[in-house]
Amino acid sequence: MSYCNYNIIVTTRLGMEKMVEAMIKEVLPEAKVLAAPMGFKGLVLVESPSPREDAENILEKVLFAEKVAVVEECTKADINSIRDAAARIVKGRISPNETFAVRTIRRGKHDFTSIDVNIAVGSRVQEETGAQVNLEYPDKIVLINIVGDTAFLSIVPGTFFYKKKAPGKPQLYKVFRRLIIAQEPYLGPLDACFKMGERVGRALQNFEVGTYIVALTRETDAPPLTKFLEGVLEGIESRYSVQTRSYGREVHKTRVLVYEMHEIVRMYHDHPIIVLEPEGSFVRDVKDELQQLLLRGKRPLILMGSREGVPSSLYRYANLIVDVAPGITLSTEYALPTALGAIAAVLEVEENG
């Protein structure tokens, strides 16, 4: 079945097709609208006498429409037909001094893959226009939506797809992997110890912190410490399992150690040492110095307290003492993510400024 009479493609969240169909009909009463063609969720096709104008109307007035593309040409879903159609639509639309990429979204069963289409169309577009390919940040995108036996071709701006990683955004996880965080454990009721540890572990793994040292400052009862450690490991593992399934890159799993805090300072005496305590300077006031400590030289060691603070005798060995939340007393499970968030903000200033 061919759908070539449709000239606007709208994507939405899965299960919202019927709502979007109804909203488009309210906005464009003359248009023909088809929700979930062939049962494919997240897709709505529109037939309009004024596709460019009506696509703008949909973007402006239909809040549940996530992506809207005008169909430049429609053809049967085989690679040769798609290549030829792409060659036609890019004439005068992509110049030799622009960059482009091909994106194919394939719905249905075919004897080719989306990558096959991208390669074939990319070579033909380059031959036709003289433009260079830029897969990360192209000026233009040749967008190919394949629905069963029908291929819809569009030309959209390079910003058509939102990017989690855009030019200028720092790769923060690479810096967090350098960090060594030594924190006193939370020691209290056993169920609270596990819950605190689990939240700490999830925060650590969320930022992919390199090493976390459960830092003792005195003799400690085994049961609450054991529960805290179990919670930390459980929190790390649960977050790590999600990251490995959903991230398109290698994920670092936070390493967990147990040691005595004074001995940690002795061991890392030649590393940058940063103490996070209320006696310190506000992070904004020392951001330049903090940036240097975090990004230059050996792996930085960050000391944090829990129900008790970092021993004041260790302050004199610190390169910097920082207060990340002046006037606010943070509980153990919030102190760590707040500190890491402050570090992220400082690093973003470094990258952008």
C-alpha cells in the first residue's frame, strides 16, 4: 500500500497518535490525517494542500507533535528509487560549502537496513552536490522515513534532532572518572544505613565517579558499616545496569574502597586535596582555583563528612576548602549529588568560558 498522497510526517510519543490526529484536524479542518499507519505507533501522516504553511501551523499549535517534516518527494521503498529521489530533491537545496547527513527511520520489514540506505543516499547526495558529510553536526539532514512500501524524503535543518551532546558541551563524565571521593559513612539505624548507602551509590554511578573511599575516622561498629556498604554497592549496581543498556558508550563503574581518612590524606598528599565543608569559601568565589585543581595534574582527592564533618586537622593539608551550599545543612544522601552538581557547573564554566 502506498501513502504517497501524504505530504507531512508528524512524530509523537508512543500512544499519543490519536490525540495528535484529533488536534491536527482541529487546526487543519481541510487536511486528511492518518494516525499510526500500518499500526506503527508514534507516527501521524497528513495530506495538506499547503504543506509548508500547515507544517508550521502544526508545530505552533499541536503541543504533542514532537517532529514535523514536509515531504519533498515520495517513492517506493527500494534503495535505487530512494537514491534517485534524493538526488532530485537536493538540487539547489544543499550547496557545496554546506555539510549534510542522511538519517533513515525504517518501519516495517525490508531486505535492506537503515545503514544501507544512509550509505547509498549519502554517496549520491555527495556526488550531486559536492557537499561534505558531517554525521555529528550537519548543516542539513536528508531525512528518509520508510513506512512499509513507501519512502518519504525530506530536507530538514541540522538542528532537527535535539542532541544531548552539542558543540561546546563538556564531556563531564571524563572528569568525574578522575575524582577520588573520600566520605565518612552514615552510621545510624541499620535500615537507614542501607537506604543512605543506596542513594549515595546511585549518585556516584550517575556521575561515573572514578573512586569512592568509605573513609573511617575512628573505630566503627561492623553492622551499620556493613549495611551502608551494601547499600552503596546496590545503588551503584542498579544505576550501572541501566547505563550499560542505554548509553551508546563505555560506562565506568565506580570503584569502592574502605580506608582511614587520615591515612588517605597521607597516601594522596601529593595530589590536589579539596575539602567540602561549611567553613570553606563559596564555590562561586573560588571557581577559577577549583577548575585548576579539578582539571590539571594528578587525580584530585575530595574529602567529605557525613553526620560528623571532616576532621579539622586535615584542613591544613587541603589546597582548597569549599562550601557548595552556604547556610544549608545537607543530609548525607544529598551532600554528594549537590557537591557533584556544583563541580559540574564549575567545569561547564571552564569549557564555555
